[in-house]
Amino acid sequence: MRCADFKESYIKDEEIFQSLFVKVWIGVFFVFLLVFPVFADPYVLYIANMIGFAVIAAVGLNILTGFTGQISLGHAAFAGVGGYACAIFITRLNMPFWFALPCGGFVAAIAGLIIGIPSLRVKGLYLCMATLASQFIFEFFFIHWESLTKGIRGINVPPPMIGSFAFDTEKSYYYLTLAVTILALVYGRNLVRSRVGRAFVAIRDRDLAAEIMGISLFRYKLTAFAISSFYAGVAGGLWVCFLRIVTPEHFPFHLSIQYLAMVIVGGLGSILGSIFGAVFMTLVPEILNVVTGNLRDIFPAAGKLFIPLKDVVFGSLIVIFLIFEPRGLAEIWRRIKAFFLLWPFSY
Amino acid sequence: MDILIQILITGIATGGVYGLIALGFVLIYKATSIVNLATGAFMTLGAFICFTFLDNLKFPFWAAFIGTLVCAVLLGIILERLILRQLIGEPIISVVMVTIGLAIAMQGLTTIIWSSEYRSFPEIFPPDPLDLGFSVVPSGLLWGFIFALAGMIFFLLFFKFSRTGVSMRATANDQQAALSMGISVRRIFALSWSFGALAAFVGGIVIGNMSGISIYMGDIGLKVLAVIILGGLDSITGAILGGFIIGILENLAGLYLDPIFGGGVKGVAPFFILVVILMIRPYGLFGKEEIERV
């Protein structure tokens, strides 16, 4: 416990940024996020964009898995639905980008509602299986519903336009990603401290008790699925517009696992954790890439090892975190903070 | 009509292999309540180990086969001791994610050791197809089916008659009662993982023999989920029967629905079936009906 930390009202207790120090530090960080692209090269900006997409999807999945306790092994499929919907709205219906993106999200939310229906009947392991199956079924439709998705050739998407301004470089796109990510985070953080968020947590902790206390499981479970898929759909749409092409290969089962890994490594049931997890799981492969790249000069064989080595590290990270730190990076962060707050008298 | 019979025979033969792999899932689930999503990676590893014994070390097939089985047992014991024992009683998401992480790491390691190239298995069985009079069974399918059947019969007899098999069933039934009867539950857990790995390794060898080996052959492991859900997660009979049903349905779907959807139905059909079963009868044909409803 921190010294002299008492609150006089619930509103104070529920504040997101509790001290002046945190507010200043968030402000400084925000300014840094705004300024750093001026000095960064395109590769760093590319990674920054990828982190943004990952953060959006991870926050969405954390709302479903971390807060509501419903496992989804098919989140990449929702991102795919959002991405495809966004691309089709832009190319076929000539919708403006700013409108197509949320519409793509809504289509993904509808897909999430449909996949969420089994969660009303089965849970735990069986829900895992249902979402896993839905991942493969959606992939099948991406490939074989050719009249809509153009099959494996994919759909080319023009760069997003707002008014007459085109987001066609990494730098300009970065600001777009940043804006959407911040919106997603603000909404997510506020959602989980509202009535809806508390209902989610109640369902996670004991669904029968929640039902008895008057929380409609039907309504809130489906809400969680819809919100979570909306996030995934928006992340998918943003990603597709960034790549300017969408093919079925962009949304494999592996991506679903990656999203879950972000949520677990970051910390289940913590918005901050989702950010940590998304940043961490996006950066680790890139760091590995640099390391094997440097090793290649010494051992020429190292270059070929990069892709399998990435898998080994990725898989081991999941296992190691689940065994040694099941509450993820968010818990490590909390411990570090507590150490400095209480130093030197930790008892 | 001819083609229908041919498809049915192919379905039964692949179904046998599915049944064998499904056994690997069921053996582990019965004892430890963990669904081992790393089964696909186990299969790939088994096929590659057997391949190394045969091709690089020039072992005769029986020696290579036994060598592979020994590796399976060792792998099962090591993984159980190091990783999976810590997970007993953890929430389902942790357990599922650990086995998935394990699968990804193992697949990466397999690629590092053996590279991702496609290889054809050395010829270990006589290549003549079996002529049934009204139809012909290709050699690969035939031997795959024989191996799968032998594996199933072995496990069925083992659980029925051997002391270890009975104590494994007892552990699955009630851990505390088993403990008080002097059964070492820890040893049973390690054994279950060894047996699960064993079934997956044999499945890998059989599939490798049928269609060659590459690191992507593990994808079949996910299809087999449909088999175990259909048969019931904790039922050996269910796994075997479910294997045949899914094998036949998948091939029939490939025959009749592929022209409509333009291919690929065979791969996704088990997942459709999986969703349908989950909606209608989540505990499967023979599973224990203890699923918690909300």
C-alpha cells in the first residue's frame, strides 16, 4: 500500500490517472508519440503502425477473454471479416474511408455475435473448439466466396483518403493509426469501469452468481463478443488499408494465437497489459530479425534459421509466461512500481 | 457407384488413422483433463524421427519403429515433468495456450533440425494395392489402416487387462480413490503423456507413409478435434468410431460439395461438423454428460 493514499469519494477512486505525476508523464509520453515520427525512419514507423493495429486487436480480445472470461481462438477471423468488409465497402460501394472503417467493424461485430451464440450453450474447452472451428470456416469463405472476396488473389485497396488528403506514407498513416488506437484505448478503459465492464467481470468470476444478481448472461456475453469483434474488425480494416491489399493469407490461425499470446503475456484483464503485450510480442520478432541478421555475417546459415527460430521463441514465451508469470507483464510492471513507491521500507 | 465405394473405402482407411490420433487426445484427456493441442506437432516430430532412423541411420523398419516409440515415451515423460505437471488445476485458457505454445515451439525446433522441405518416406511396405474384387485399396491406405487398427486393439486390450491400464482407468475415474488404493497418480500422468505421444507418433508415421512428410502435416491434428468432440472427449470407443464417421463424412463432402464450392470442402468439413455437434450434443456420442450449461 502506498502512504497517504486515501480517497474521499468513489469517483476519485475510479479515476484512470490517479496522481499528478501520472498525468504529467502521460502528457509527456503523448507529446513524444506525436513528435517522434519526425525523426524516425520508415522501418521504425512501419513497426509503430503494426504495434498500433496489434494494440487495438489485443484490447478487444482482452475485453472478451480477460474481462468476460470467454476464450476466442478465432479472433483473426473477425479481423479478417472487418478487413474484407472495409476493403469491399471502399472498392465496390465507393464509401469514404472514415465511414468504411467503422462499417467494417460493425460487420465484424455481427460475425462475432453469430460466433458468440455457442457461448450461451457451452463454455471453457468447448467454446475454445467452437471458436477454433469458426476460424477455419471463415478462412474457407475468404478463399472460396470468390465473387465477393476474389479468392486468393485478394482485393487491392486504394490508400485511405480523408477529404483530399491521402494517408499514403508510413508517417501520415502513423498519425491515423495513433488516433484510432487512442480512441480504442479510451473507450476500452472507460468501458471496463462502467456497469457493463463490471458485469463482464462478474460473468468471468462466476456466471451463475452473476445471473442471479440480475446480469443477463445472454445480453452481456453477446455484447462482449460484439465489442471485441468490433475492435478486431477495426484493427483488420486499418491493417488492410495500410497494406493496400487483402488476401486470405493475412488472417491465418497463427494470427489468432498471436493475439491471444499478446493478451496472456501482457496480462489478462488489464488494458495496460494489452498494450504491453502487443508492443512486446510485435517487437520480439523484429529484435530477433536484427540479431539473426547480424549473426548472418558470422555464420551464413543463421539467415535460414530466422523463421523457425521466431516460432521457437514465440512458443516458448507463451509457455514460460503461463508457468512463471501467469498475470503477465502488467503484474511485473505493478511490482516494479510498488518497489519504487515503497523503497526503502517495503514492509 | 464405383466412385462412391472407392470414396467410402478411402474414408474408412483415413478414418482409422484419425481414430488412432484421436486416441492420443483421449488418453491424455482421460487422465489429466488437458486437451493436447500439440498433438499435430507430436505427429510431425514422430514422422521425422522415424525418417531419420530409416534414411540417415539405415535401420530396418522394425528397429526404426521401436526406436521412434522409445523417443515418444521419453518425450512424454520429459514434457510432463517439466511443463505440464505445473498446469494441473490451472484455468482452461492457460492449459490450452501452453499446449499451443508447445506446438509452435516444437514445430520451430523440428524445422531447425530437419528443414521445412517436403520429403517422401522410404518405401517400407510392399507397394501392391489390395484388390477386393469390387474395388481396389491403395497400399499406403491399407497399411495405414492396419497400423491404426493394431494400435487401437493394443490400447483396448491394455486398458482392459493390464494392471497399469486398469490403474490408469481408476485414476481417470477418481483420483483420490486411486491414490488411496496405492496408485501413484503422478506416474499415471507421466504414463498418459507417454501414451498420448506414442499414439501421435504412430499416427505421424502412418500419415508420413501415406502422403510424405513435411512440417505442415501437423495440421491434421486440428481436424482430429472434430473426431474427439464427436466421439466424446473421454471415450476410447468414441474416438475410434468418431474417426471412421469423420473420415467417411469428410470424403463424401469432398465428393459431393467440392464441385459446388470450387474445392477445399474436404479440409473444412470436419470443422462444420464440429460446430454442429457442439450445438446439438456437446458431450459427443459416448462422452460423459457432465458439461456445465449456462
